Amino acid sequence: MKKTFILLFVLAVAAVGVHAQTEAQMRKLQLAEAAINRFYVDSVSENKIVESAIRAMLKELDPHSTYSTAEEVKKLNEPLEGSFEGIGVSFNIVEDTLVVIQPVTKGPSEKVGIMAGDKIIAVDDTTIAGVNMSQDEIMKRLRGPKNSKVNLDIFRQGAKDILKFTVVRDKIPVYSVNAAYIAHSNIGYVQFGEFGRTTHAELLSAIEKLKTQGMECLIIDLQDNSGGYLDAAIEIANEFLDINEPIVYTEGRASRRREYRANGRGTLKNLPVVILVNQNSASAAEILAGAIQDNDRGTIIGRRTYGKGLVQRAMDLPDGSMMRLTIARYYTPSGRCIQKPYVKGDKDSYSRDLLNRIESGELYHEDSVHVDKSVEYKTLKDKRTVYGGGGILPDFFVAIDTTYNTLYYRELAVSSAFVKTTIKYINKHRAELKQKYPSFDDYFAHFEVGQDLLDQLIEEGKSMKIEYKDDEFKEGLPLIKLQLKALLARDLWDMSEYYQLINTINPVVKKGIELLEE
């Protein structure tokens, strides 16, 4: 482990050049670590000392320079890499029991006959239901190397005995695109939650499918998109831009300016496009939005984005851990810095930024948006004025819709009461619902949330110590019903159907449709 500690500083020295002062400071830290390890009164974990030292150093820098253990690195990478190895089910934990939401299509669990609604009660003869096992521990037991076998005991509603399955683990795809459908007339809608290895290919596939359904213009929903791989953002921006049009550039103290431009081979250069963003759209999402806006290629709708414009270089360490060190900043084609202001070493204030936006009224009123307007930037073609200094400001501001969004509703949503209620309901009524509503169109048009389901939600809330508030319940009833209906649709079909329902009241989506119709 001492080698890991030394290697860290060798990498740092190599990056900035060897200076006498740097060597002295490195030697100082090595001596301190060695002294603690050799002379401290109690036994110590050398690994923990080294990790603590790394974390302490990074804490003095910007908010996005981080250290991750080997286990954390694996968890962080899986969603972006596009696959993991396991049994292939989406699930939820309800009353200390793993309930299968959906088996992955053509995945290892579906192949052996595992169905939505099944409850996995034991893995390789180890009981996982009713024993307060953590979700991480359950995941460890279900995941494993490709071609390895795992034995599952399953309780299925209506079956006389516990069912036993042997599943051969396989590569399980992780998809970025959550929804793709015709939102209105000839307007396509695509939503994805991060920029991963497969996002570009998934997006193109979804768009081609929408074109066969008559799509002539497109909404890309990047609300709550936390970012991901820079390459994915560049690949997607490239599809919409002409040859040599700028996408983004990076620059830092020890990193020379590096520009990324469109190669001219994009397939969507003539497709009208609108991009939806909000205060949680970050990093790669901001790069794509900035490239589209600065090249006057499309319209940005929503609220000011997060403002994460720092470039991290991943530095792998011998034990599988990793340090992500900020080496540069992102700039949009017009020269705007995406990164919002921060004070080195003050992560707490940085973390309060979203709360500050709420308290200042920025999410509710356009005239409450506070950014540095002392420096103006111009878009490249139409020479429109845009501003930098913290995120991407939309071309059309849309406030958060507080209609029906009562405190009681938010308490139910945060506590997962909605999810738990719909899972229990669908376990009892799945076959009945499928028979009554053979297609999503039938369900969309005719299913109504009944009082029995509402009562179950109220009782679920009470079991989680959420006080029932009759006035707030009645005020938020339209949104409560829609959320329940959308979650049931997700479990009966998929996420695309969830978004089709929930977006019927999303003001940002409605504004995108309105502008494209015009």
C-alpha cells in the first residue's frame, strides 16, 4: 500500500514537473505516513491512512476532484459502460422482500421463466427475504461472472409451492435512452438519463424508429441528466452540426486548449430540434445544450443548468481505486465557461447552490436568475446575446410547476410510498389489468385510478409515519392519480410509457411541443 501512496505523488510530479519544493513536500508526507505506521500507539490500517490523506488533499481543491475505492469505481462505471454481469431483472425491495419489476427482455432470467411480480426469497440456499439484508448485499449475491450459475427460490402468486430456478448469469445491457415516442403529431420525444458508451447509438436507433412513425422534428429531454462521457456528448452534437462547427473546447493551467469540432458526417443536420434542461442538467448535458445554442442550431427550453464545467482526468491506482483530478474547464463555442463559481475547499457552500436557487426564487421567476451579465457572449450565426459564469441559460424560461405539488405529495414521493403502493397493487392485479387493457393506448385512454388504490397509498404513507392531510390530498389529487397511473404503466410496459403519461402535465415538454408546432 506504501507503493500506492508513493505512486500517487510520482504521477502528480510527472504532471506538473519536478521542482525542489515539490520533492520536499512529497518527502514530508512520506515520512509522516511512515512514522504513523511504525510508531503510533495503536495498530492502524495503512490503507485507511493513505486513503484519508488522498481525500484530505482533494478536499482542498475544487468540488469535483474525488477519490473512489475499487468497489466504488466499479459501481460508478457500470451505468456508463452500458452493461454488467448478472441475472437480468429490474427489481424493488418491498417489505424486506425483493420483487421483480420486469425481467430483461431475452435476458437470463426471462429465458428460464422468471416473471414480473415474482418474489426472490433465497439465493443459493441463503434466505434474502425478511432478514433485513441490505440492497448492496443482495446485489452482490445476484451478480457474478458471465456463465456462472445461481440458484433462486421464488414465491409466485397462485403457485402452490416455492419455485426453484437455476439462472446462468450473462452480460446485461444497461440502456441510457429511457423513453422514445411521438409526443404530438410529427414531434418525436427522446429522454436519456446519462451520456454513456452506448447513448449515441441508442439515440440514433430511437430516432430512426420515430422517423418510421412520422417524426419530422425532435425534442431531446435532458432534464435531470447528470452527464457522463464527454465523447458521447460530442458524438451526439456532431449529428446536428455542419462540418467544422465547434462543439466545445477545454483549457487548463497545465492543459493546452483542445477543440472539438463536427466532422460533417452527422445524419440529423436538417432535423428541427429542441432541448429541454433544468437545474439538474449537468456536465455532458450542458456541453450538448451549449453547442446547440451557440451554433444557433436549436432552441433550449427550461431553467438554468447545474453549471458543472470542470474536466476530470481519471488516474487509476494499482489496487483498483481511482483519483479523478480536475485538469481543465469546459467552454462553449462562444467562449462561455460552463462552470459555476466555487471557493476551493468549501464544498458545503457549493452543495447549497440548488437550495440557494430555490430560496432566491430563481426556479420560479425568470427575473430572479442571478448570473454575471457583465460579460456578454454572442452566438456564432445569429449573434444573439448569451451569458456565461454558471450553467446554460435557456432561450425560453419555464418555471417549476407547483400546481398540485403539495407538501403531502412530496412526502409520499420522497418516501417511495408511490412505488411501494403500485408494486403491491400490480402484484395482485397484473393479469386482470393486462386482460382489460391489452395495449398501452387502451390503458392511456381508459384506465382510471380508483378509490381503493388511493386508500392503499394513504395507508402506505401512514405506515411510513407520513401524516394524512385531507386538504393537501384533495388539492394534489390530479398529480397523485397521474403518478400512480404512470408507475403502473411502467411496471406493465416500460419507462417510455411512464414518460408518456407523466409528461402530459410537464410544462417544459408542453413548451417544447408548442414551439415546434410554430
